[in-house]
Amino acid sequence: MGGVTEYPFMSPKTLKEESTNALLRFWKNGLQKFGQS
């Protein structure tokens, strides 16, 4: 589990995709929690 330590070696394109994916997951999780409450 490298995680943050790997980011300096990633290309900007990969970094952008990773951050976008993380945002999407965060957004979906938030929607699910909101829908359950």
C-alpha cells in the first residue's frame, strides 16, 4: 500500500485521474449516506 508516497513519481495525468476517482467515490459515498439518513 504505497498511496501518498507514490504520488511524486506519478505523471500529472495519472494524478488527475486518481484525484477525480477519489472525488467521485467520496461523492457517491456522501450520496448514499444522505439517502440512508
